[in-house]
Amino acid sequence: QVQLVESGGGLVQPGGSLKLSCAASRNVYIMGWYRQAPGAQRELVADITVTDRTNYADSVKGRFTISRDFPNNTMYLQMNSLKPEDTAVYYCHTEYPSAWGQGTQVTVSS
């Protein structure tokens, strides 16, 4: 199974920025970021395909940017203008094969 290593989470004030990274142990077709807040369902934040097609949740459009470094099997999520409602555990996800990272906590608070 593909191994995923996430990094970059932390505590940031509203309006601040964070950059998440996900390193995969092999090439995959799709890489994406999901997030899950306490008591909520896990939801797609953004994903990127092998053809560099990107999709974003409406709540993050214009603020988040997903990118992918194919030679190094690494994906990034640049998060700007962060809001308290962005607070969640962010998970790296891949297809095919399917895999989930352990998650990294993002907290946006004053």
C-alpha cells in the first residue's frame, strides 16, 4: 500500500497562512486533501489529477491552491486568508491505489 506522510499543520490566527505537504511513496493517479471537523463528516477540500486538473470546494476557492510535484510524488496545499471555520484535521488522500494519511491538525483561532 502507498505510504503518505503529511506535514505543515499548526495554529494560525485568522487571516494567516499555512502550507501543507503530503509525500507519497509511489506515483498515484489522484492526490487530494480532505478535512474533518469534530462532529462533522469528512469533506473534500481540493484534489489534483495526473493531468493537473484541479477541483476545489466552494468554501476554499480563491483562498487555497493545490499543486503537485510529480517527480517527487509530493502534493501541497497553500492555504491563505484562513478562517476559524477552516479548523479541522486535514488528511492527504490518494487514488489509485487508495490510501489515507494520518492527518494533520489545522487550528485557526485568535
